[in-house]
Amino acid sequence: MQSLRKVIFWAHLVCGVVAGLIILVMSATGVLLTYEKQMLLWADTRNYQIAVPAGTERMPIEDLLAKVQAAQNATPTGITVRADQQMPVAVSFDRGRTIHVNPYTGEAMGEGAMGTRNFFRAVTDWHRWLGTEGNGRATGRMITGVCNLAFLFIVVSGLYLWFPRSLTWAHFKNILWFRRGLPGKARDFNWHNVIGFWSLLPLFLIVLSGVTISFAWAGNLVYRVVGENPPAPAARPATAAQESQTVKKAPLTTAGLNSQCARAEQHWPGWKSLSVRFPASAEAPLTFTIDHGTGGEPQKRATLTLDRKTGETLKWETFASFTKGRQLRSFLRFAHTGEVAGIVGQTIAGIVSLGGVVLVWTGLALAWRRFRAWKARRAKVVAEAEALA
């Protein structure tokens, strides 16, 4: 047992030292991304709160889109409507551009907080690809993926190493609670053990889900675990430049949108947001995303696909209608950010990510002290050997 513990300890230490700085970057950026959706929504709309006159109704979607399209001289690619009567409608265009529109007058109110969006975009780039761009992102993604795997081993092996050799309450108490007045090495050891223990389960889910996001084989394994064949890889979407070179986008056809949006609103009452992306073809069906939660709770989201001409329901998909494999895959996707449990889950994920920063820091500090102690012992042995000689 002692030899096994020694092997696991050194593997734990080596993984931490090699991948530590990358894990530190991912953990720190994860803290900054904790409330990304809420902060973006607040930043985008805080200056666009709408005073609703009594008895006033929202403009029909067809009229609103026609007015926006004429004013912007561009074809909308999608629209998001919120149930809150004081919130603007978000109209999307190519290249990630979004215009916030007064739903009662159709007047453009602005593009929102571009500085905030650019900040979160930069943080996300570091979290996923270490800030690389273009072809370098494949390398950045591979590095973060491998470090996620190393982090997963560190978390699992850390639980084994956490158990003291002597299973007594006195020994457990020293690694279950923070202790005051400890010197540097003892303090780092105490913090490493306490934070590692109390953040173990959520940290395991966050890191495990990160592995399934980083590697296709890990995502496919989720389906195979429940006895399902993984779905075929989705076709990679063309970039805006590629689309402009190959397919000329047809003008937006808005006929029938009023009744189809009304049908989507009535299909699942109590919704908080309703969005739809407009396909390039006027013949293609419309798929509405209806959300009852914060946007990251798959169990509170559904999609409704309607025939463009007749308005008939072609498909209605809820979380409960998914296969077990797809449910588990969706759960893991949003467990990575904690959004699967709403604002409480996001908060836990943020705290655990902050704990990950401390774990890396204390782990590297302990490794550095061990290395310095080894160098001191080695220097002492060499000095004694030279004195004897």
C-alpha cells in the first residue's frame, strides 16, 4: 500500500507541476466567466429599459423586422423576444452583430455593451484556446484538453491522497477545517487539503465535463456508457466569408411570422425567452427555442419546429424527450459552467473555480518547497563527501 501511495503521489505531483500553469489559467478565467450570461444581459439592456404606456401592445414581428431591416439595410438572421415587457427585442445579423430594438415602436436602441462583450470574448478565448487565434486554436484546444485530463487525474488521485495514513478523528480534523497561525508549508498543506475535499464533487463534474467538451471521443463515450451509439458529427458551419462566396443569402421572407411566433408563445406558456434563427431558404422550416430558465438549463428549454407555409408542428423536443445519452451529454455540457442548476449552480462553479486557483497555487508552492529541500539535502551530502575526501 505504501508503494502504491508513493506512485500515486508522484504522479499527482508531476501532473500538477507540468499542467499547473494551464490549469491556473483555466480556473482563473472560469471565475471571470461565472455570471457571463447575466452580466451580458444587464450590460446590454441596462440603458434600454422601456416604459410601457398603458394599453400599448408590442408591434407584430413582421412589421418590426421590416422596419429594422429597412433602417439597418441588412438582412436579420434571427430574433430573440423576452417575456419581460420592459426588455428590448434582440435582432441578430451576420458576423455576430446584434441590435436591440424597442418592441413597441421598432426603433433601434443600440448594439449594447460592446466593451463588455469584447472582454468576455477575450476571457473565453483564453479559457478555451489560451488566447490563440486562427490555426493556432487547434493547438491551444489540444493543450487545454490534455491539461483537463491531467486535472481529472489530479482530482481523483487527490481524494486517495487526502485520506491520512492513520484514520483517526484527530488526523481528519486537521484536513477538514482551516487552521489559523500555521507557518507557510503547513498553511499551504492545510489549505490544499481542505479546499480539495470540500470542492471535490463539483470540481470533478466541472473537469469531467471539460474533458467531454475538449475531445470528441470523450463526448462519444458519454453515449456509449448508457448503451447508445453516438450521433454522427454535425457538419461544420461555414464562415461568413465562405457563405458570401458560395451562397447568396435570399431576402428575409417574413410572411406568416406573426402567427408562427404566436403559436410558439402559446405552445409552452410561462416562457422567459423565445428565439428563432431564420434559415437561408424561404422554404425551410422555422425552429423556435423556448426557454423557461436562465438560458443554460437544458431541462427548462425546448425546441419547436414549424412548417414555414402551413404553420403545422413538425417537431416538438423537450429535455424529457431526449434519449438518455443526449440527456447526459446536455447535462454535462452545462454542468461545466454550473448553469444546469441555475444561478445557485453558477455560484458554486465560480467558488469551486476560485478554489482551483488556490489548489494550483498551494500545490505548486508545496512542490517548490519540496524541490528546495531536496536541493539542500543534496548539497549537504556533496559537502560532507568533499569534507571526507
